[in-house]
Amino acid sequence: MKLKGVNPAEQHVEKIVLGVVALVLLGVLTMQFAIPPKGVSVGNREVPPDKALDPVLDEARRVLAKMNDPEPARPDVSQQELKSVFASRIAQPTVPAKRFAPLGVATNLGTFDAVGEGTDGGMYALPALPAANGPIASAYRGSVHPSEWAASEALRQKLGEDQPFDLGVVTVQAFIDGSAIRTALLTDADGDGGAARPLPPSWWRQGFEILGVQLEREHRMSDGSWGERTIVEGMPGRVDVLGELSQTNTNDPMMLVEMTRLAAAEMDQITKPTFYRTIAGELWRPPAAAITAGSSDNAAVDRLVRQAKALDRDIQKLQAAMEDDGSAGGSTTPGGRAPTGGGGKGRGGGGSSQPASRPSTGDRADPRVARLDRMSEQLGSVELELEGMGYAIDGTKFDTAEIDEDVFGKMAALFSNDKLAMWSHDVTVVGGETYRYRLRPVFNNPAFGRQQALSEDQQTLAESLTFPGPWSAWTEGVQALDDEYYFVVNAREADTLGGGPSASIELYEFYYGYYRRATMTAEPGDQLYAEARVPDGLVLLNTENLKLLDDAEPAVAPPPRGPRGVPDPDGGRGRGRAPGVIEPGITTTRAGQRPSGDQQGEIDPELGEPALRKLQIRVDAVLLDVARVPGSGGQTDGGLVEAPEEFRAFMTSGAAGSVSIRLPSLDEASAVYQAVEASWRAGQKAAAPEPAETTEPDNRRPPRSDDRNRPPTPAPGGGGGGGGSG
Amino acid sequence: MSGILKFLKQRWLPIVCVLVVLGTLPTAWIFSNKWNAEILKTAEDDAGDKLNKIKRARVTYVIPSVVPGQQDTTISDSPNAAMTAWVADQRQQRVEQAGLVMADATKRNKAKHGPLVQGLYPEGPGNDSQLKRQMREYLELMTGDARAGKPSWYTRTLREAGAGTVPNAAELGQLIAEQKDREEAIASAESEDGRVDAERQKQIDESLVSRRIGEYRRHAQGFSFYADESVLGGHNLFPTPSMEARDGAQVPSHEEGFMWMADAWVLEDILGAIGAANTGVGGERTEVELSPVKRIVKLEIDKLPLFGARKGDPGGLISRDGRAPLDPNASITGRVSSSENSVYDVRNVRLELVVSSEKLPSVIEAFHSTGLMTVTDLDLTEIDVWDDLSQGYAYGNEHVVKASMSIEIVWLRSWTVPLMPKTVQQILGVNNNG
């Protein structure tokens, strides 16, 4: 019943208030439970208030873990070898040079005859100096760099005007014991009771040096004997103290003193003269290195090297055949050998033998592809096995970073050096001829000018400026590399189809650093003539614009000359040559080619003119006939095996028309063929542009099984061992 | 208005209640927010403090570098037993390396230096009379006895180092005179009138000159360089050659004797360097004509620096980290003796030599490679070779100059202090740095 006088608001106010409060309560409950509470920031993390200590706990656990870590991460602390640092700094020279130029004119007191020493007319015994031991010789052929030609009038006369300046040389090397020389000087040769005394030390303490290394040569005559013994002339353009002395007519001992000082300063160039800088071709090596490179004393290495060469040859033949058939869709690597990839020991993971590139074929069923793969894999295995033995695939022993004492001897002054290497070059050899050599060091004569100190009988001792040591033993015979060769690689008799006898002949001629090859098929009556292709880009330099290269490196860098008797710690051999810097801004590669990127055939006239592209090789020889080798062919082993027939070619050559018989198997197996053919191959590889790589072979680590990184084949060397009886 | 008031008066209680209820809500809201914020802040601060304390629980490991120019290695991380052990090992290795170098340097620096008389240094006999007797023997050793033909220690040392003197003028003069008489007699016998003509006399004179020069040069073949006691100079602590030990003569004190010994070591160092320079390729001592150092003209040794017991010294050199302080104003090396320098003492020597100008680098190198010596100054002057030759100095055929050098010799206290008497240590201020 509605109350009289009460409005609806008053009537329901308590409900309204209750409603408002209920709404507020609802809101509070919603805020409490539905909306997340405001968090706290602890260590850059926002966490709920009830979990405020969680970051602290986490950090504490992390720190505790670090504290308890048995293998904490250690910083890379450089190992400090203070003692070696101290020792090296103490040992470092303070003054950069061992000697200055004299600051004034030296006083010339001349020589003197010491009273009381050497004036009593007593007899003096010349010392019995030791001979050089272990003489060996090796032949080399290279193209002399025009800068060398430009720098020496004598060399210009020898080489003429026409480039390339190809030159053959035989180098003879031996070792001498300097400490034994000193002992000999001090030793009384005829004993204490003898009449003769050793030379007074004061006569030779002022300087006893090697003024030159003299070379004597004998030529193998047609009857096989040795004759035409001659003293070999010095190498044009090199330090020739002996030559200068021989042109001097003086009795002035000071002249000898000065030459002795020069010899002391130039000891390395006198005992180990560098060969001429070459513009192309394999680097010259000392005989001890060249002979080692061409052979090994390890029969297993020889076998593996032969196996590698045979595999390489077969791979090339197979690739060529596949290309001819058109079944090779891809390209092979330059040089024809499919490079091998991994496989075998020593390679991480022992990868598959997939070659880096090989002929692809649309017909996967071609069995030759599988055979090619197999052979490539075999070759890779052989290469790895050789690497494990310390040899490259061509039999070259890997160089070490250290100076090879077996090649360059010890680096010390004469008297304190028991293994002083010395060599001399014979640039007067005639290609194709065989020679043998012996050498001896020539010293300054300590008794020169000391007539007053010598007895009447020994006055002649004081006349000569030089004092030669004894001759070494003769080397084995070494054949100088000829300018051109021919080899019969195949011969066939007339067959039943009417084809006449013929022979496959490879002609080689040396041009611009390498032997260039041409092949021909000759029939009886044919003169040997063919045209060889020379790689593009070879330049005959403009000699008028040549500047002498102040820092020209020698063709081979023997242990660099540091202060006398002190090996240069930064030195090393076999650094080869830097790219030939002809003029500032113009750089050529080893073969004289312009850097890649230049168009073929475009040569800056200032630089020179292009070399021959085609080489006409004409050998003075004619094929007479081809005949089967008696006894070859037929059946052996009771008819089970068919022996191959062999044919030989009869050749006539020379004005006298001498006849020679050439057997392909012998020709191919000969050392000369191996060397000449290797030179040709190297020339082919050198033709491929290598702008980004240095021109030196890196023999200090095993090369990868990849053609591009193979060390070059050794210089053709007709090596001769030493030790023959004199 | 009166209606509203009447309405309020009649219903004041419920109105007040409603107002109270409704007013409580926002008030509670405000206060609860405020409290909430305070609670949160307190919790945040508390957690933050704890977290910072944990993060500050780090240590700094330092592995000092022993190679000059290289930085120390500093590692700031939580402490870890394995890391602590490793750092300790690294530090120990460096300490060992430093020890090795120190031993090497000490050995190099000390060379063959030692007491010239055994049993006298560092401490002599406790008995005064015995000490005096030993000091007298010491004096005799150093000064020699001319009457008994005993050379002084200096003369002996110079000879052992390869020093020699010019030929005896009287004897040589006699020799030349005899030859002159001989040749003149031959010449007059050969001449028609029994006289020696001018041309022949000239020849005789030339041969006599050659003979004299030859004799000088032959004589010079017997030793490595010219020097005798007269070239030795120095300060008043250096015993002069004229001092001789006689009964009753003044005997040096123990400390004075040590200073003599110190100067003797300097001489040994200098002669050692000259010997190194004058050693040929075969390890043999070269004769004068081939030697880089041909003559010692003068040798002066500066006093051993004395600082006394006071700390600090002029110049204000302060040692940092125990290292010897350097004074760039003192010399090009900056090394200087000072009371703050507990590592080494510096002896300065002024030397005048006749050297081959061409071989001067090897002379400098010899000083640098002997002991711990440094050439701090070098002046070259021309000399009159013929004038020296006329006095008997035959230098040979090389161009020679006079080199005036200042040599700085560093002696490490690691080997000198054990030989110093305590009194000398006090004089030198050895114990100033504890």
C-alpha cells in the first residue's frame, strides 16, 4: 500500500545506495581478480610483486654456477716468453751496418818485411789446402731477361740482338771445408823437424779469401774418350775478381789487398754466383737441388711417380678420345688432366673422389666415364701417398722453409764454415755435347810481394797474385741441353692395306723459356719439319726502354747476403722471382704476358712487340725407313701371351748423313725426353693466365690435388753425379 | 529554501548515512592506492638491493704483463676457484719468467766480476788487525811493486786484455843506429872516393825510415791495442800507480777498497768490450793493424753515486711500482742512479779511443753486447796518423779517427749488493727503500 506523503526516491533510497555500493564492490572484485596487478621492476625485469625476488634468485643461481664452474671460460692470454724476448732484443744489432765507408783516405804504409819473421831466408811451405768435394753438374736452359742483357756489354756480345735470349748452361757445384783450410794454413806440412815452415799467420790474417771459382772442362769425343781440356771463361756480367786480376799488371800489394776486401764483401756472389734473371721458363736451381728434384733415392717414390705419370697420360688420352667422339659435354681442365678431389688418407672426412671438373656426358652409360673416374681416383691416391712421403707428384721433394744446407751449404765466413757451397757456370757449352768438369777455388796469394822474406829458391812464390787450391774430382758426364730435339714416339711398318711405313715424331725447339712442341707423321724420305704453336701474349721487350732493375731478384734466390757470415733470418731460397717490373705501372707475369684482362694480341709498343705465335721447327734429320725389331711380337708363355711388336725408325742426320736407329720405347723413356716434354707441359701451363697468384711455386706444403696448384716440374737437367776419378 | 531545509531537518539521519556510505568509497580508493604504491616500492627497492649485492660479488683478477709495451690482462668476474688457481699459475709463470730474465741479466751483467781478494768482501774478517793486513795485501795487489818487478793489477789486466805499448825508444834507436852504421859502411866501401853521396844517403835514410816503421809494425803484431796505465784516470778513489804499499803507508779503509774494486770492475767491462770488438772471425784476438780499436787514449770513470741515508734526492725522482725512475735530462737513456732506484746503479765512463772509421759500427756493437753498456755519446775527430806513428803507434793501413765516447754502464744491484759491505750499502742508500 503506497504510503501517503513518501516519494518514490525516499521510498527506495536504501536500494539505490545498496546498488551503488554493489556496483563498486563488483568493480573492486574485477580489479582484484581480472586485472593483473602492477608489477615491480627488478633488474630491468617487470615481475609481479609476489615474485619480486625471483630475479634475485636467478642471478644468485647464475653467479653460484659461475663460481662453481670447474672449467670457467679463460681469456685469451698471450703467452709471454720474456726470456726469448729479452734474448732477441739483446741479440739485435744496434747499428744497422757492420761496416761504414771509411771516413777518410786510408794511410798507405804498404807492406813490410817484419824483421825477425820471414827475413832469414828460411823455407816456407805452401799449405796443402783441401780440395772441393762432391762435385756434381746439371744442365739448364732458360731465356735471359732483357734487363740482364741491357746491363752487360759482354752479355750483349754473347747473346746477340735477337730475342728471346735463350741460353744453355751447365752449372758445377761442390763443397769445401773452410775450417780445414785454416788448419792447413796453420799446419807445418813437413812436421816440426822439417826445413819448411808454415806461412806466417800475419801474411794471411789480413785476409785470405776466395777470389774466384775456376772451372775446367773436358769434352767427350766421338770415340768416347775425354779431351779438349779447357779452363772455362767466367760468366759475363758477373763479379769476376780473377778476371780483373788477370788484366792487372802490378806489383802493388795494396791492389791485392783491395781485391781481397772486395772478394770478402762479395763472397756469396763469387762462390755462388746467381744465374741470369730469366724472363720465362723454369727457375734455375743449384745442381744439388736440380738433381734431387729430378730424382729420388727412394725406389718406392720412383715407382709412384712413374705410376702417376702413366695414369696422367692415360687420363689425357681417354679425355681426348671422349672429346673427339663428342661424348664430353663439359670441359676439362687446361692441360688435359682431370683434377682429382679428395679421397684417400689425410683428407678430412675422406671425401668422395669427385674430380673438381670432368667431362660431363649426356650418356651416363658410357663406360669410359666410370673408367675416367676410377683412374682419377687412383691418381689421387698415388698423389696422396707421395705427399705422405714428402714428395710432389712429379717427384719433387717438398722444400722446407729453412735454408737447405745440402744445397746451399752453411752460411758462415770461410774459416768457420766446414761446408761452404760453391758453384760455377759454363755458358759456353754447345747444346747436345757431353762434358765433364772439375773445379777449384782460387785464393789470394799470402806470399805475394814478399820477396825479401823468401829464400832465393822460393822467390817465384811472391810473384803471383793468386794461389789456387787443388782441383776437385771430375764430375760424371753431363749433356748440355740442345736447342732442338726430336723423338720417335711411334713407328709403323707398311701394313696390308697398302699404307707405307711411317713414324710419329715429336719435334721440340726451345723458345722463350720452354721447349715448344710440334708433331708430325713422317714417311720415309721426309725431312723433319713441323710448326709448333707458341702461346699468345709473349712479348719481345723493347730494350731501348728497359731500365735496370735496382732490386731485381736473381733467377733463384739463394740464401740472401746479409752481413758476412751471418745468415739472414728472413732469407730463404726458392722465392723465385717477383713479377718482372719493367717500368713503373707495367707488370708482366713470368711468361712476359700482360696481366689477364688485356685483349690478346694488343701489346703496348712502348713495351715491345709480340713474340712468334708459330715456330717453324726444322731438324736436320730425315726418316729413312721403319722396320720391325727382330724378335719382337709373336707369342710367349707357351702361346698364351701375344707380345707386342716393336718397330724402329732409321734416321739420317747431319751433313755427314750419319744413320741412327730410334726406338720409340727408348726415346720415350729417355731422361732427355722426360725433361723436354715436362718443359713443354710447363710452358703450356704457364700460358694460362694467373694474374692473382704469385709466380713462385709453393713447395712448402703439400699441394692440393688440383692442376693449378701443382708445383712446376723441375728444370730440365741432364744431371751428372760426382765422384768420378780425376 | 525553507522547504529544502525542512526536508533536510526531517531526514537528516538517512541523508548523513548515505553520504557517509558514498563518501567512504573514493576515500578508501585513494588510500588503498597510496598504500599499494608504497608496498610495491618497498618490495622493488628490497629486491633491487639484493640483486645489486649479488652483482657486486665480483673480483678483479690481474695478470701483469712482463713484456714492456704489453698491457696487463684484467678479468673482472665472479670469483671462481678454478679461475683463481689458473690466474695464480699465470702470475707464477710470469714471476718465473721475470726471475729467469733477471738471472740471465744478472749473469750477463756480473760476468766474471767478483772480489779481487777473497774473504774481504762483503764483510772482512772481524779482527781489525787482520783486516788491516788484508787491506795492505789488497793495496799491493792493486798498485804492484816496481822494486820487486810485480806489475799492478791494472797493468796485468790490460796485458791480459791484449794491450801493449810502443816499442822501447832507446832499444829501437840503438837498432836503427846500428843499421845506419852498417849501411853507411857498405855504401862508403862501394863508392870510389869512400864517401856516401847524397843520393845513396837518401836511399839509406829511406831504408832506415822503412826499417823503423817496420819495427813499429812488427812490434804491433804482438798485441791487440795500445794502452797502459797512464791512460787510466778517474777520481780520487782510484789508486794511482804511484801509490805503493810500504810499511806504515796508509792502508785504505774497507769501504775505500770496495770503491777501488768497483772501479776495477768498470775497467774490466770496458776492456771486455774492446776485446769483443777486437776479436776476429776465427775467435782470435786481432793484432793492432786489423783491430777496430787500436788504442785507448784516455779512460775516465765517474764516481760511484753516493746518496747517504736520506730519502729523496735532487730532481725529485720518484719510483713508481718499484721500478727505477728515469730522468730524461740525464742522458738519452734516462737511466740514473738515485736513492729511489733500488734496481741498479749507473756508472758513467768517458773514453777516448783511436778506432778504424770503417769498423766503428763493430766497436759500438761490442759495447752494446757486453754487459749492460750503452754508448750515450760519440764524437769523432781527425788525428795525425804520422804524428802518432812517429811516437811509435802503428795503426796500419786503415783510416783511423779519435772517438770520444760516453759509456753508461748499468750494474744490477741483484749481484752488487751481496758484495757490498753494510757500510757501503748505507753510503749508497741501498737500504733506503727497505
